[in-house]
Amino acid sequence: MNRFRSIIGQSRGASISLLVVAFLAIASSSAFADERTEYFIRLLQTSSTFKVRAQAALGLGRLDPSREVIDALAGALQGDDHPAVRAAAATALGKLGDPSARPALERAKRDSDADVRSAATTALAELDRAPRGDTALASARPPSSTAPTAPQSTGRPRFYVGVGVPNVQAEITESVRRSLRDILVRQLEGLDGVVIAPPDERDAQARAVIEKRKLTGYYIDSSIVSLQRTPSGVRAEVSVILGTYPGRDMKAVLRGGATVPGTGGPEAERRAIEGAFQGAVRRIQQAMESTLASGR
């Protein structure tokens, strides 16, 4: 691993040095995780400089193990043409500790580069030491036979959350379309301190409830961005917008994705969408807390 560490650690030139500083600043900032995720993934997949791609991979290893993070790192581990990037991707997957990365790391043990093989072996050892409980990625990917259930909310009510009917930008079965809001509400009900507002509540009614119960109001708008049907299964991508309530001023945009293997059909569509919503909703709690703490 010495050559890998040397390649990553000795970035030459002012532009690369400044970029490394920017990476560290982003990784330690209070910006929402989805913004950092998109930034790192874009650099990992599009930068022409291998040092930048390697730093992006390491940056992803400091974030939550979402579906998009695991997919991006696994793709780099398998397909990047520079061994330093592949080794960085393996290291990041080990740091994330998500067991779904194991197949990609097992394949990387047969990589043509010794540093990549060593990084994959080390990462697999880290997975073996990781806790056996459910991971963030596992919650974002529904099981094949049963729909995932949202955790029970605990603690006193703090957030009063209105939920709009999800917008659909993809072809979808009508029965699934009608259940979209209920799917999203079930996920939000599992967040600590969340009270769901009635669907047709007027602004004045919302303000009265928020004032009386001393809650903070938020509103959730969402979209089904894509629903892809392939021979291997159904993949859903969703976007969730967190805004104030009843004012609806946008505070954060969160994304989620999930794939359900199989032949498709309404049930697979529903489970894929539910898993995608879980991937976004699990970050809503952090977004609400961050917005509340900053007073924005």
C-alpha cells in the first residue's frame, strides 16, 4: 500500500493542493449529506485527473452508506483505469462498513494491481469487524419478499410535517400511483418527534397547531424521478424537497434510489419506490435538525 499512499498523499501543484483542501472542508462541513454525495460522485465519475477521482472516493468513504455512494464506489472499484482510484474506492467501501459492498470487494481481490488487492483484503476485514445490525443502506433497499416497515417514532413531538402528493415523472401503474402519498407518510411517521399534518389542512389551521403545540413546521414535496424496468428488476429514483410549513420555503433537496430484483409488476414498482423513499427520508431528520439549529 506504500505506493498507493504516496500517490494520494503527495499531490503536486497548487491546483491539486487547493482541491484536496476543498475536499476536506466539504467532508467536515455541516452541509447536507446529499450535496456532498453528489459533488464527490460527480468528480469520481467525470474528473480526468486520477488524484481528484481518488480523493473523491475517499471523501465518499466519510459519508453515510447510501445506495448511490455504494454504487459509485463499486463502479470505480471495478471500472476505473487507474489503480490508485480503485484502491481508494476499496478503502472507502471498507470504511463505510456496509455488507452489500462485499461482492465488489471480493472481485477486487483478483485485481491486476497488488495495491488494489491489498486494499480490498483490508476492506473485507473491516466489514467482518463491522456491527451486524441493520445499516443505512439496508434500510434503503427493501427485501425481496416483504415490504420494509418504518421504525416507530420515539420522543416528544417537535416537528409538524405536511406531506404533498408525490409528483410522477415516470410511467407507473395506476394502483401504485394512488398509494404514493401513503408510502411516503409511513416512512416519515418513523422519524423521531414527527407529527404528520392532515392532507387538506389550511395554512391558518397549520399555524394554529404549530403555535399551540410549540412545534416547528416543515413540508415535504416529492417526485418519482424515474422508474426503470430491466430484465434484472425494477429501479426507482425519487427526489424529496424539504420546505417550511406552511410557508413552503425550500430548505433541502434529498434523493433516494432502490432496486428490487425480479420480473417487475405493480408490487415490484411499489417496493422499489418505497425503498427509494427510505433512502431519502432517513436523511430528512438530519436536514430538519440542521435547519432548526441554524435558524434558517
